[in-house]
Amino acid sequence: MRQGSSAVYAKVSSSKDRVLDLKGTIILLILCVSWGINQVAIKVAISEIPPLQQASVRSITAALLILVWLKIRGKPIFEKDGSLKWGLFIGLLFSFEFMLIYWGLSYTNASRSVIFMYLMPFFTAIGVHFFIPGDRLRPIQVLGLCCAFAGVVAAFSEALGFPTKEMLFGDLLVALGAVFWATITVTIKATPLQQTIPAKVLLYQLGMSALLLPIVSLVTGEAIPIRISPTAICCLIYQGVWVAFITYLAFFWLVHHYRVSRISSFLFLTPIFGVLSGAIFLSEPISNLLLLALLFVCFGVYLVNSSNSDKK
């Protein structure tokens, strides 16, 4: 991104940006709960359907639904609005993000990956600082991010242990995935994509990943499932229809209308809800440390989004 162009689009969109209100907060909480449950859906289906194939089906399903959505609403898909090159750029990043995460999971464990994946808000804050001047965080808000991240680390602290070289390599890959995730968010806010409807922004990402992920799945030798149970099919429907279509569309609507630094802080709740979902649906144990972690995350999110932290 060029500094000049990003500053122009940040200035143009500043009138739409605002701190999170009750509506935005409720939507974000629903998204975090949904994405936490999604971790369970992936885990349940993974014994029958390899991860990249799940991601491929999810992207293809959601991309088709977005096309139908745009058609019903009468929105032009191929209109020349200056978003094509940036759309293809975030589409590539979106695809590489998932490739890195799933590749990283083959070297490190899921609990460790959660910690490194949720470095994303910090990377977002760095990008915002350089490319979206109107959304820079103040020291108290940076403290809030650190507090929320400390909660995530506390929740998964048992997984840190003494890593092997392979695990550290996997951690690095997942962290790079978090960098790509943050880059997508900042790019949307600091380029002509800010003026593009959220559905089209999402279509760029889903369309590109729908093309690339199946190829990567084949190249990496993922086995094609012969028989899929009704439970696994329900997990795929949840991922494709609810998560990738509805919640992702809602997320990019939020990115268009609210400050991304505030939005990203809420994402620390996702892994916590993931653990809670595992306890509810898979009877996995909940420790007292998890409850303490939830308090840390909530307090950190409060610091980032409190009205006092936005006063000059």
C-alpha cells in the first residue's frame, strides 16, 4: 500500500468510522461465539474431511451464496470501481492465510496455534498506525490489547511448555497467517475497497480461495473422503452458510463502518468461546484458569473500547 493513497481513503472514510456502539458490540459478540463454535465444527468433521477440503467447500459454498445475494439485490459484480487489483490482492492473502494456518497445524498443536493466531490485533494496530492515522490507539488501549492477549495466553498456557524445533516452525507459520489476516483488514480500510460494498469485498476473498484451496489440497495429498456422515455434512453447512457467508459478510460490514482497532480487540474472545464450545458440545474440561482468562480478555476489550480511552 502506498502511504499517499491510504491517507486519502482514510480521510474519505473517516466520516463513516465510529467507535463501537451497542449494535456493533452485539454483532461482534455473535461473531466471536459463532467462530468459537466453528472450531468445534472443524474438529468434529476433520476425522472424515481433511482441513483444506473443509476450507475449500466452505469457500465455494459461500462464494456461490454471495453471487446469489448480489444478484437478488441487483448489485453489479463486474462494475469498474477501481477495486479489482486490491480485491485480487486480499483474495491471495485470504488464501495464503488459511494455507499457512493449516500447514502450521501440521507442525504445532492447536492450542499453541490459537495463541499465535491471535497476535492479529497487534499486527492490525501496527498497520492502522501507519496507514489509517484517524484510528491510532492510545497507550491505554494498547494496554487493553496486551491484557486481552494475556488472557488468551493464560487460557492456553499449558500448551506452551518446551517446544520442539518443528513446533516453533509451525508457530511461525501460524503467526504469518495472523499477519496476512491483519493485512487484509487494514487493506480494506485504507484502499478503494473501503468504498466497495462488503459483499463484493468478501467475494474477492472467497472466489480466490475457492480456486486455490482445492488445488493446494490435491497437491498436498489430502485423501478424498469416500463416505461422509450427516454430522460432518451439518458441520460443512455451518462453516459454509453461517460462518463464511453470513458472519464474514457481517464482519466486513463492521470493518466498513467502525474502527478496525476496536473491532480486532473483540476477536480475543473467539478462542475463549472456542474452549467453552468444546466443553458444551464435546464435554471437554473447563479449568478455573479459563474463567480467569475470560476476565482478562473482557477487561482488555473494555479498555480498548471504553469511551474515556477515545478522549483526546
